[in-house]
Amino acid sequence: MAGQFESRGAGASSSSGPFHPAHPDPRSQLSANSLRTLSGRISTMAGSSVTEGAAERLGYITRVQSFSACHRLHSIHLSDEENKRVYGKCNNPNGHGHNYKVEVTVCGKIDAHTGMVMNLTDLKARIEEVIMIPLDHKNLDKDVPYFAKVVSTTENVAVYIWDHMVKLLPPSLLYEIKIHETDKNIVIYRGE
């Protein structure tokens, strides 16, 4: 093993080449306090123990819900000809339907006592109230007053769900509404 370590002359860089224990770079030395702090952070990050004053952790919970509804893409702000040009077959006067899949995501601190960001039973109840009761098996344009003057695009359905869900959840908990209109068409809305 002789010759495994190379010695360095004065001014030589210690950032390249093998480490020599007899001549450690003083820039790499950590104080005892720094080591204790680092050790505490590592054990907390590893989940070995959480002490008073330790950083709180954020969690994201997503609940998926499906609903079926029909609609017609038609804007009261456009002429019939413009509506046909903009929306194509989705402007069919008799409408068309979708099996929507909605993902409601909340984000918050993981409670130290319950271990939860939010009780999923409560989130399920809010989803029932905001999505299932007013939207499932409905004609969005005719059965949901919001869409009497707002085009029932999936973007606007996401805004509708966000605006109603945010009123029922604790402040700043709602993170994202994601709607799969089809397997290939997905809309995300985060309240911006």
C-alpha cells in the first residue's frame, strides 16, 4: 500500500488527487458544533426522531373521483358560425358527453398527532358536495347555473371545482385540480 497517498507541497490544491490523512485541507474541517447540527439534521431527515422545533413536513394528498356529464361547447360571445369554427364537432347542438376523472390534491403540514394532512373522509365529503351532487349525470350547460354564461370547457370546469372546493377547505390547503376529460386531454388548475 506504500505510495497510495501522495504528499502535497505548500500551496497545492487538495481538491484533486487522493486524500492524505496527514495533510487534510483545513477548509474541509467542520467544527464540533457544525457536526452536531449536521448529525441532528440527518437523523431528523431520516425519520429517526422528531424533536420540538424540528422542521414540519409537508404532505400532498390526492383523491380521485369520476363523474359523467354532457355539455355543448358554445360561447354566447361568439356568433353561431364562429362557434362552429372554434369548437367544431364539440359545438353539436345536441351536445356530447364525457366520463371525467378529477384529481383533487391538497397540500399541508403533516399533523404531529394525527399523522395526516387532512382526514380523507372529510376530503371525500367535500368532493361529494362540490363535484358529485352538482355535476354527476348532469347537462353542465342547463343544470349548473355557473355555466349559463361561462363556456363549459374542461378548463372552466376545473375553475368551477376549484372555486367551490376552496370555500369548503381550510385556508391554503387546496393545491391542484386535475381533470382528465379523455385519456389524452388533461387540464390542471392551481388557482392562478
